[in-house]
Amino acid sequence: MNAGILGIGRYLPEKILTNFDLEKMVDTSDEWIRTRTGIEERRIAADDINSSDMAYEAALHAIQDSGVSAEEIDLILVATVTPDYPFPSVSCMIQEKLGAKKAAAMDLSAACAGYMYAMVTAAQFIQTGAYKHVLIVGVEKLSKITNWEDRNTAVLFGDGAGAAVIGPVSDGRGILSFELGADGTGAKHLYQDEHLIMNGREVYKFAVRQMGESSVNVLEKAGLTKEDVDLLIPHQANIRIMEAARERLNLPIEKMTKTVHKYGNTSSSSIPIAMVEEFEAGRIKDDDIIVMVGFGGGLTWGAIALRWGR
């Protein structure tokens, strides 16, 4: 049984924090941020908006888009490193708000690769026939763990949520192949103490290598070539890292999704947020081959090759 996307949704906070705003907060400049990261602005959630609030809004849109009712959801998976509390899980909190009374619920933690991990996990339940509909959400309120006095990290991150309902799709569509991976020896390069701490140089080197390799690997596993790719949706962390993945696949620039300039790095929510944007813009059509690839703290990574459509 093929597992694919039945519906998608997203949520972005209203408040926009621009590079010019950051110039007043830390020793940085709009030019420095843009040339090194590609980021121009990011969304910041209000103090009274938590990860569960954003996750609920994105999930609601995904359920509505899927045509599946909340009561038909069998499992809720939320990828996040910024839950409201250590427990209860964000997934349990939104289960109640959605009225998904039949759904089991759990959170998973793979940082910026979390959405890839959630999608692949959901697919296993669908493909075995254990469940029919799985709701997945990537959500982060990174603003609450960002050190706003650290010029190296304060400029990078934003808040948001993206969601999808995963379920059975027709033959030849849905997830064609995937790769998940981890390298715990790199944990020291990206972690949270009180705030988010990152060794930018080491993470950059890892990401440039792994994003390209994983993208190539999932195409090979699916029996596809670089020429088959209609759209690359990379984790929106840094435009230079994204460009390296695009060049590894030898894709024209118009075949790579770019939202990092508007939203910054929203960790596990960046790929689903970008997917909704592309779909609403009419850039995703039935039977398009899409490659999604992300990396994050852990260090973790994941990639998926998918043929769009139900």
C-alpha cells in the first residue's frame, strides 16, 4: 500500500522581525545576514502563542485540505524540539483540540530533520495496514530558546508550523524512497543548553555534504535520475547550503523552493511550510517528482523522493 500526502496546512505568526530590526538588537547588519544566509526576515510568535497553538492551526488546515475528518485520524506525530512542556506532548494537546478521539499521539525529536522522520514513520504505519490516516506536524517556537544577544544565532531562526495528513494513495504515487540517518559524534556542534548553541562552521560543512548525498541517494533508491526531479524542497536553513544541494542535483534554480528569505530557519516546520507555499502558488502538480531533504541537530538527516498526488 503506497503512502502519500492527502492534505497539507501551515501556520505562520503575524509578527515579522526584519534584519533591520536585528541591527538594533545585536552587532550585525542587513547586508551581513543576507549575504551569508539569504535571510531577510523571520516570523516570531507572540509570548502567549505556544507550539501547540501553532501546531493546532496547521493541523486543522491539513485535515480540512485532506477531506478526512478528525475522527478518522489514527495517529498524530509531532516533530518538535520546542514543546510547550516536557509532557504532556504537543501531539496529545492538539489531539484534544482537534477532537481526534481515536488517535494515538506522540512527539518525536530529530531537530530540523524531524519532519522527514515523522513522514517516514507515518508511512510505515500506512504501508503495513496498521493505520489508515496519520497526521504529522512539524512545529517550532525557536524564539524561546534563541539567545537574542548572540549575533551568530539570533539572525537565523524563526517560528512556525507545517502539517500533512498521510494516507493510502494510488499506485506509483506517494513516497517512492527515503533515507534517514544520524551521527551522534556531531551532537556537540548543535545543541540546547539554556539557549540554542551552534558551531556554525562544522554544521555548515556537514550540511553541504549530507544534503547533496542524501538527495542523490533517494533518487537512486527510487530508480530515478536527476532529470526526473520537478522540485527540490530543501530544509530552509541557509541559502548557500540549499544551493549546494541544488548544484549536486544539477537542477535549474527555478526547480528549488526558496522561502528562507521570508521565514528564516524554522527547523522541523521549514519543509512543510515551503511545500504549502509551492502548492498554493501552483508549482506542485499531480505526478510531479519532489525531493525533500533536511538536516539538523543530533546530528540527524533525512530525505524523501515522492510522486505527488492521491
